[in-house]
Amino acid sequence: MVAELSSAVAVEVARAATLLVSKQRICILTGAGISAESGIPTFRDKQTGLWENYRAEDLATPEAFARDPKLVWSWYQWRRQLVHDKQPNPAHRALAQWQQHCARVNQQLTLITQNVDDLHEQANRLEQTIDKVIHLHGHLWRNRCSHCDKAYEGNTPMSNREVESVEKNADKPSYRFDDSLLQCTHCGSYIRPDIVWFGESLPVDAWQTAEEAAAHCEVFISIGTSSLVYPAAGLAQLAKQNGAKIIEINPDPTANDIVDITLAEKAGIVMPVLIEQIYQHSFP
Ligand code: OAD
Ligand code: ZN
């Protein structure tokens, strides 16, 4: 595994592992980049196909939904189509294993994500970890009313999934997410995805937990995020102000300029090596 890392990155991974085993409280923030190796495009990637003329910032807003609910709902149904068969990659799996390890050695690890996919949860199930994941930007697989906020249970995205065509001789049917608008059974307003859009507040409980974890951690790790979208991007600064060391895992430079250790490599490559080294420190 280590062979896949350049020697410069390997040196930094070793520094990060030494630091991490010496501290008690670790806070991790993940972004779209951690799911990139599972085949889910990031937000700064150009959109493809039907949606190539749109930017996420123009679709993920309450104003866009008010103006054209069908357009925004169709975009999310398309995203669900894109994500529904994606699986956790080695970075998600390594993080789930690390959560388990931290529980055994009495370290506190808080995992916060900006992602709306459920790949951290899927990895936790695969690794049989019961730890929670704090979602700052909501959940792609949940819906709620755009007016009265009631959770929409009636017709979940799974039951929205329709067989589009069962082609002759095809091994598997292909699926399509229905893009007809749904209406709230309480007030009749349109149903929207339970996702935090630009200009909206973050869920209070999730944000409070994230702020506390960032303010009290000794090491803050930022994985696969461009650090452009606030308030999530401010968590690293909060951690730094309170004396934490900052580690960043990202193959490309980001807006985060307070990093102490940069692991300039894909998360799916670097995370398993980092975890292996942490184990070696713990059980030499
Ligand atoms: P971005 O799309 O802004 O950034 C993704 C980051 O992942 C970039 O810095 C890439 O360099 C990095 N990256 C790409 N592949 C990677 C890999 N294999 N390993 C590690 N890093 C990799 O995504 P976020 O920072 O998550 O909001 O975006 C923040 C928020 O803006 C999102 O949650 C979303 C978006 O609009 C909502 O949906 C509310
Ligand atoms: Zn309603």
C-alpha cells in the first residue's frame, strides 16, 4: 500500500499518524471529494449530460425551487439516480474502522460530513460500527414539505424507483427515478429534498455538535472539501483558534490556509495507509 504514495506524501502520512496517536480528541470533516472515488462527481466538477448548462449554486436554492420546482426536483431525482448504486470506497471503510479503533483505545472521534449521500453510514454497516455521522447539509434520501416542513414518509425515493425498461436479454432491469412532483399530505405544498440549500440555516443540533467538537478537538482533519462553503469551512478555523493542529487530505490545493500537515493525495489511497500506521503505533 505504502508503495502507492510518493515518498513526500509518505513522510507526511507518518507525521500525521504520530500526531494522531498522541491526542485524545479528533474531529473530522468530510466533503464531496471523499465520495469522488465511489463515482459521485464533486460540486466543483462540471456537471454532465442533461445538466451541463446548470451550476449547483443555481439549482440548490429555495429561490430556484420557488421559481421552478419541477426543474430542481428533477435535478435531485437525477442525482439520486446517479448515487443510488454507489458504494463506499476505501476512505469511507478506513474511517469506519478507525471509529471502531478509537472506541477501543478511548480516543474521541467525531465524524462530520457535508455530504448528503449515505456512504459513511454504508461503510459503518459494512464494518459493523455503530458510531454516528453528523450531517451538516442534510440527506439525499429524505424528503420534507417545502412549506410546513413535515417529513415526507408517504413515497420515499426507494418506492419512487420505477422500472423503466426491461430490455430483452438484459441481465438486470434499468431503473429510473420518477421526476413528477410530490405533494404534502398535510398542506398540499410541494415536497422537496431534505437538504440544506444555499442561503438556508444548518440543522441546529448537527451544527451545535460540530461546533463543540471542532472547538474542543486537538486535531482537526479536513478530507475532500474545497473549504469554500461556509459555515462548514469555518470549523477548521475554530479548531485552529482553540489550539488544534490541522491536517488536510486533498490531491489539490484548497482555500484552507491554516493547514499544519497536508496529505496531497486521494483520500481512498491515503486513508487506508494512515489507519494502518495508526494501528502499528497502537499495537507495535
Ligand atoms: P467541492 O466539490 O467544493 O470540493 C471537493 C474537493 O474534493 C475539492 O477540493 C477536490 O480537490 C477534492 N477531491 C476530489 N477528489 C478527491 C479525492 N479522491 N480525495 C480527496 N479529495 C478529493 O465539495 P465540498 O467542499 O464538499 O452543499 O462542497 C461543499 C458544499 O458545497 C457541498 O456540501 C454542497 C456544495 O454546494 C450542499 O449541497 C448544501
Ligand atoms: Zn406541508
